[in-house]
Amino acid sequence: MLELDKQNRIELFDIAKGIAIIAVVLGHIKTTTFIHRYIYLWHMLFFFVLAGYFFKEKYYSSISNLSEFIKNKFIRLMIPYICFNILFEILHNFFINIHFYTTDKNFNCVKSIMHYYTNIQEPVIRFFTTLEPLVDPSWFLYVLFCALVLYAVINFLCKKIKYNYKLNLILFLLSFLLLGYHLGSIKYKFLYIGTISSTLTALFIGTLFQKINIKAIFNKYYFILTSIILIIFTIILPCNINISVSQYYNPALYILLSIVGFIFVMSFASLIKSQLMAKICSYIGQNTIPILLLLHYVSFKLITYTQIIFYQESINNLAVLGTFHSDGLWWLLYLTAGIVLPIIANIVYKRITMYAKILVSRMLQGCRFK
């Protein structure tokens, strides 16, 4: 079991992120209803609580620090979000041509039914209203950025009031949680306002974990306990919860699942004894954004295309968002492709940009000498 010194502490969180992102990809594969419900109870909440765990008081200690925090988070979260959503909007018509989307209104996957863009206004309007299906998981980056900024601003304002800081903060967060729950219950999805509002509570829970001796709670006993709790909720809840659109049964359940889910994943990570498995999960955890945003839906298309050839199905089935046939070992191939291919794409991208920087640097040096 990993000892939680400073270095291994970081590795432990990377391993936990690896476990959670594997669950995200698995959640987009057609498996059993039980597995799907089980995963959706905790996989996204874990990431929000984890963000809160690494949230520091210095981020809102002054206006300059707050501004710096917002700038850093914008670069880290919103730049990838904006760039890849623009890229996929540009490729929209191309995706229809290669059957990633379909124009057939009778197709069985509603999200894949598209029409060709005929003017520049359409993709611009759609960029601000609806995500391209193939980068739909990128909602997480947008929501996390908005929630972190709002959480920092609320903390800053509560500190300025200088009276009952914690009480004011809790009242603010409870108000936003109730707002998020209400917006989710009426299926109001505009700009993910409900999801952002609810996420503030998960961030706060993460900050509370900072004050706890994690070595004392991230162990096999808490793993068993939290596993049982999650299994019970999977069985008794009549349908899925959907954190992405702030749809859950009540605010108390949201709070409970945030706590239980975080302990479950961290305890799971602490139980990984194999050094090889730990390194694999850690490496995957260090590449959460490429896997989440860069193409795990696109990577699924490779396996779907293989199935179309293997089963001699219509090429139109390539437009299925997610997985086509996931019985047998196909689900494992989908999972592997959804994790490995985005990592490879990210490695290639980094190599290209590195060589491009070297080339530009040499060209600039040559210009100076002349």
C-alpha cells in the first residue's frame, strides 16, 4: 500500500484520477444498467470534490491573487474547451460526410442527427448554445471553470464582510445548491447554470477534506463501507442521476454522494499494490483532459467501424454516439481505445508542438545573425 509522503501523495491522487477517468469512459459504453447507475453516482462528483481539495485560501486573499487565479484557470480549462469546440464545429460538415453524424431523422441516436451548416451564423450560434456531440464531455471543463471562479469570488466577498465568514459561506452555498437542484428538477439546462450552482457544494466538501488525515480514512475498511453504500443506492434509486444537468433526487443525496464518492475512489487508489498498475493508473490520471475532451468519443468510432465490417452492418451505424455492439469483449476494446488513443494523440501533439517551437526558435536565431 502506498505511503502518503509528499511525493506519493501526489501519485495517489493521480492514481485516483486515473480510476475516475476510466469510469467516465466506461460510463459512455453500453454496459449493464447496474454498472451504468453505479458509475454515475460518483465519477463526476469525485472530480469536483478533488478540485475543492486542491483549492487554496491564497487564491482569494486579494484582488490580484483572485485575478491571477481566474487567469490561470482560464488558460488551463477554458482554452482547451474553446479550441476543441471550435475545431469540432469547423469539422461538423466533414463529420457528416464520413458518417460520424447522420442526416436521417429516423436514426435511433437522436444526438447524432445533424444537418449541414450552410452559413457561418449556424456554427457560431450553436457554439454558444449546444455542444458538438463528439465533444459533449467537455461540459465538465466549462462547469469546473465557472464553479471555481464563482467559489473564489464568494469566498473573497465573505472574507470582506468580516462577520461570521463560515456561516455566510455556508448560507451562500446552500442557496446555490437549492437553486441548482430546482433548475435540474425543471430541466433548465441553459449554460449549465444549475450544474455550476450545485458544484459549489462539492468544491466546499473538497476543502473540508484538506483538514482530515487522509491516511486514516483512505483504506480498505472505508473502501468496503463506501462500496456497500454506493451499491445500496444503485439498487434503491429508480433511475440514474445526471450531474451534468444537475438532476439528482435531493440536495442531501448530492452532499452524501460527494463525500462517499470521494472516499470510495481515494480508498480504491490506496489499495492498488501493484507498481505496474499504479503507474498505469497514475499515467492515465495525468492525461484526464486529453481523454475527457480529446476524442474518446471519436476513438470509439474505430471500434464501431471494425464492428460494422465484422458484422457486415450498414455504414450508417457509424453515426451511433458512444458504442454500437458492446457485448462480449467489445466493451473492453471500446474502453481501451477510449483511453489509449487520446493519450497517443496527445503525445503526438506534444511532439509536434515541441519540434515546431524548436524550428521557430532556430529560424528566429538565423534571422538575428543575418
